[in-house]
Amino acid sequence: MNYVDKDSFMHRLDPRVKVIVLVFFTVIVFLITRPVLIVIMFLSFLSVWTIVERLPSAGLIKTAKFVAGLMGFIILLQAIFYTGNTYILGPVPKDVWLIGGMGIKWEGIAFGLLLAVRLMALIVLMPMVLMTTPIHLFSLGLIRMGLPYKIAYMTTTSMNLVPTFESELGVIMDAQKMRGMTIFEEKGKRFRKMKAWVVLVVPLVIGAMRRAQMMGMAMDARAFGAFKTRTCIDSIRMRWSDWLTLILCLAYGAALVVLNWILR
Amino acid sequence: MDDKPVLKIDDLCYSYGGSTMALEHVSFEIRKNDFVAIIGQNGAGKSTILKNITGLLRPTEGHIYINGRDSKEMSVADISKEIGFVLQNPDRQLFADTVYEELAYGLRNAGLQEEEIKSRIAKTLEMIGMTGQEEMFPPALSKGDRAKVVIASVIAMNPGIVILDEPTSGQDFQGCYQIMNIAKELHDQGHTILFVTHHMPLVAEYAERTIVMAKRHVMMDAGACEVFSHPEELEKTNIRPPQITQLGQMLAKTMPLTRTTLRVEELGDDLMQLYQTKHSGNNGVSGCEHTLI
Amino acid sequence: MAEITTKEENGENTVVRLEHVSYRYPRTKNYVLHDVCIDIHQGEFIAVMGENGAGKTTFLSCLNSIIPNYYLGHMQGNVKVYGMDTKEHVVSEFSRKVGMVLEDPESQLFTTYVRNEVAFSAENMQVEPDEIRSRIDWALSIVGLTSYKDRETTALSGGQKQRLAIAANLAMKPDMLVLDEPTSQLDPIGTREVFDVIRRLRNEEKMTVVIATHKSEEIAEFADKVLVFSKGHVVAFDEPRKIFQDEELMKLCHIRPPQVSALVNYMNMKNAEIHRLPILLKEAGGEIEEWYSGGRKDG
């Protein structure tokens, strides 16, 4: 989820507000136990995404498809292994090999759904923040909030590398396609596809390791870490609109937590 | 002698999206056993052409015919059976534990039997001068050897056409020539070779024909000799003829040199002959002897 | 601008001194540098040549103390840069004096925008933002990327990235610039432009330049001295003219001379008796014309 250069409400928000709100809402998502409230959060994030920000949805849909599989797996796993007694399928008699005693429990399905819906909320929230904040301002925000700049740079440099990896992966895939790798163009065959990933991942990882070492060296060579603090050509300032947004978001999150407690 | 082109680019236009064109109305033909260099400034469209040829990108307009077939009807894998493509950075392709596995990959994908694979690998290693190194761990090899392994993995599949994208980047003088000599040997064996480079002396030494790209078009398509005879045109696409050619052109202003020379030995011979002529009175030097298409 | 560190012993402006330096990388047995003794003086333009694996990159890394401080490994002998022993100071103390441009542009660009990339090193040195902004303009104008100041670094071509890497090092206003094959991605004219930039830096800013490259024609034109490595040993350190005359040396180290020099060597093998070996295009033109018109035969 790369930065999209636009002028929008969130783009103009101070990065510190965005970081705090991101962390805050992530925590809230895990604190809340009523799925309906999380769905409300999900819908509110989605409406900001589409209506206020008008961010491109293509990436979101792609992620959603990918995550759908993961969510299904989580639900299934929880359905079988979560504690509970209300079986809607099974249990299989205990003497059956391997799956003896297992069944699909309602409690598990409910918990699985809760986890799934949390994931849904996060896959909208996180990209929304990342796509509206250029990485250097993200980093500056973290530093101004007291994070040592070395750690801030570690995070943001890795974030910067994601698009590089994507394009590297593209090049590597091209190279292998030209050696007859066709597996990714065939439908299904999930397992063989997974095996085929080795061919792509190995050069990527080796390349990444080489590059990481070079980058560390280059950063050192440009005096990174010479002093405890560093100057910056960019600056950020909290305006009243930033404070207001922050307060409103905190209030929203707090209200949801209270609601959650009331509805328990 | 085959006179149908093995590769025909017909009015190829390509756009990466939006209104900017990366290639405009590019047309040329490559015949069997040609040895062609593609040169031009960064951004002129060289890589884009290669990607269109290999099927990684598909023409926005126009056609590419590979051995008579329209590339639109061929998948990348189909094309890879007829065209071998060696990428610029060898490290992006190496993934296997051993040189043998690296070479075997493409051959297995093509459905060959293990016996056949073994013999092909042995032959290919011999050609690149790495016999007996089947068990080497590719990332541990030197840069030159890694590049050779990648070339080997492509030529093991025995494609009729071999395309090299900047085969000499990152190589030293020795590495450059080793790689180009492999290409030359392939050419001698009957393969068609296409290579993209910034290194003009290589073009002068190896290419029979040079296609010059400038701003998304083909600016010139002729023998290397002919191409380097137009330095002012080449300058527009950031190309300078090899130093030896420039020297010849400079001297031709005051001396009766009549041909554009591409190699040190050629200019040397021409000058020696002129000297003898001048200081003893005989015939001059003949015209440009380099074969055009 | 450029500090001159004088050596009391002989009063020269020696900025770099390697004394009997041998080095091997960690967990390896073989030394990649053997007994290297080199002096580099203020304002010199040094080209480093030799085949891949001969030790060029390792040598360059000694100049800003990346070796031995970042790579560890085992180093014998001393390297003194601007009077500081590389074993006794940290890398950042050298960074303000020595800029290093690596071969692969991708590995040395880590910010989103061009202007931030250039500012990075100066920010690390706690330079005031206003000063940094003027340095950004200066650095970008030197490398010819002024119109790209607010662009994303990913939008640049390979050659532009290489030039950006140079600008990013200039922001520190170093006294010495070390470059490892900075023109590998560039077309012929792009290459020439980078060398012109470097020469300008040497002439106008009085920078000392050390550059590893294979481009003999450019070396002949720009370099004061050529340092030749072979298998970790220094086999020559002399003017380009002397290096390109030495056919044995070039064969041993797999170095290609400028084509005009190769030409005269070839012709002399056929008894042309051209006495002065040209290394530059114009020179060669003059030499050959004189020879042709039956000209001078001095030694």
C-alpha cells in the first residue's frame, strides 16, 4: 500500500495524529468483543476511505480477496479448536483416528468471525493511513513524538523497500517466465504454485540481503548515527484541525468501548 | 539460405499506460544468423522492445512475428522456446543450489528427459568454459561466472534466437570479452544474436548490423560501419562512435582515408598503407568493406 | 573549504596514507589486499583499475573506514585519512570528510523524494535546515538534476539515480569523493557528463577524487594518476601515460588501454616508429598527422 500523492483531508493531517489514531484504533479493535461494533468501525473506516478520501480501491479489493482465504481458514480453525460445547457438526466418535473428538462448535465459529471482522477493519485502517502519509513525514512524526531516530528510520526504510521488492519480484518473475515457468498462469494448482514460489523467493531474498548490507554501509558512510539528534528540512506543526480530529477519534473509540461494555 | 525473417517487428507501438508512448512505429526484420546490436540513449525504448519481443509486454499496436507466427498467439513459455533472453543482472535469476540445477530448470520445464538434460548441460558448460563445475553454488561464483551461468541456462534450451540485454554491465574487460566470445560462438553455430549495449567498441567488433533507437523510434538500421559514419546523428541519442572510429573520422579531414574504421587493427593497417603510398607512391585504400544487411 | 593536513616528516599535502595494509574479510582465509602502501595528496584525481576481484572495492572501502569499522575482518597495517587512523575513529568522523558513491544506485537511496535524499547526510551532521536547502540546490545543479528536486526517487532512471547518489554525498561538502564504478548504467554521453562533473568538483571545489572504473578513455583524459591492482597487490601507481605504455602490465592486469594508444602500439609493432604514445584523441590526431607528413623523429 504505497503513498498516493493527493490533497485530501487525511493528507493534510499531522502525521502524529495519524500514527496515534492508527495505534489507538488498532488497540480498540482488539479490545472490543461485540462483532457488531467492530463492523460499525469497519464501515466507518470504509466510508472515510471512499467518501472523504476517495482513495483507489483496486488494492483494497486485491487484499480483501487474499485475506478472504485467510479469514476462512481462521474461522475453520477456531470452529474446531476453540473451547465450547455447542456442536453444530459432530463431534466425531473418539476412536476415529486423528480427528476423533473433533467437531464444529458454535463458540468457535463466533470467535472466528470476531477475528475475521477485526482483520477486515484493520485492512482498511492501515492502508488508509499509509496511503495518505509520505514515509518521510511518517518518520518525522514518530521522531517528534520521542522515538529515537534510528528506530524510526529502521521502520521507514523497510517500508520504503516494499515497492522495490515488488518490482524486483516482477523482474524475477519475468526472468523465470522466460525459462518456461508457466505455473502461475494456470488456474488452481495451489500446491504446485506454492512450491514454485521458491524459485522466486530465493533470488529475492539473496538480493534483499545483499542490498540491506549495502544500504547499512551507505547510511553509515553518510554519517547516520553521528550524533544523538539530527536536523530536518521538513517540519510539522499541529493545527487546531489536527487537535480536533485527534480528540474526536479518541472520543469515538472511547464511546465504542463503553458501548461494548454496556452490551456485554 | 533462408530468406524469411526469424523475427519481424511490424509497426510496433507500445504504451505503458496513459498517453505516453514508449515505442512508436518501430519496424525491422531480423534474419537467421544475424548478429545485431541495438543501441541508443537510456529511455529510447531498447528494453521496451526486448520485452515486447519476449512477450513480457504485449504490443499496444502492431505485430511481432516470431518465425512466422504472430506473438499474440504465443504464450511467454512458447516464445521462450524460440527466443532465449539473458537479463541484465544475472543475480535476479539464480535460485538453485548448484549450477546443474540452475541449468536443468528450464530444460525440465520444457519437458525434456533427464538423459537429454544431462548431455545438454555438459555441452553447454563446455561452451562457456565451466566444465566440471556442475556442483558449484552459484552465489559463491565470481560475477563473471555468475553471468556465464545465466547465459548457459538460456542457451541450454537451444533457442534459435538469443537476446542479451547489456551483457557486459558490471563486467571487467576480460569478462566482457568472454561473454561476447560465447555469443560469437553461438553465432558461428547458426544462432541469431541480438544484443543491447552502451559499449561501442563491442558493437564495432561484433555486430554485423546496428539498430539505433532514438526517442521511441528506430533512427538508423544499417551495418556498424555505416552507422558510425554519422556521428552528428548519433550524438542526438547520446551515442558516440568508438574512439578509434572518431580518430579515423578526425584524420580523414586531412588524410586520404576513405573508409570508416571500426577496429584498431583496421585503422592501423589503413594508416600504414597510406604512409607507404605517400612515401613511395602506390594505390590508395578501398571503400567501406563491411557487409550491410 | 578543503583542509590541508600536512605530514611533518615531508611537508606534503598527504590526505590519505596506507602503510603496509593487508586485509581479509571476516570468516575468510584469503587476504584480499596485500601489503598496500599508498599516499594520496590533496586535490589529486586518482583512477583505480584492475579486474573484478582484484581488490578495488575493498581498497575504496578503506578510505572512509568502512573497512575495518563496518566490515570488521582482519586488517594489518594502518590507514590514515586526514590525519585520523581508521582503526581509532568511527565511520561518521570520516563521513564528513569523505563521500562514498557505491556502484549500485538502488542500494544507496533510501528516502522518498530527491530533496530528502540529498539532505540526508547534512541532516545527520546537524547542519541547519536553511544551509541544507542551499546545499541541496547547489548539489543538484552540479549534477544536473535541479528540475527533479521534488520528484520521487523511484521515478528516476538508472543514470539519474547514479547522479543523485553523487549529489547526496556532495551535501556533506566532503573534501574527498570516492566513487565505485559510477557510470556502469550510463550511456556514452551520460558517462562523459559524470566525469565532467567530477572534474569540476576537483577543479572548482578542490576535492580529492578517487574513482574505480574501467573506462580507459576517460581515465586518460581526467586522471592525474592511475592505481592498478592485481590480486590484491598494487602493481602500479603512476601517470596514465606511463600505465598505458606498459603493455606487459596491461596484459597481466587485464586492462584495456584507450583505443588510440592501442592503435599506436599496433602500428609500432609494424615498425611505424611513432615515438610518443598518445592517450588522448586530439593528441593522437596530432601525432599521426605529424608522423604521416614525415614529421619529427625525436625521442
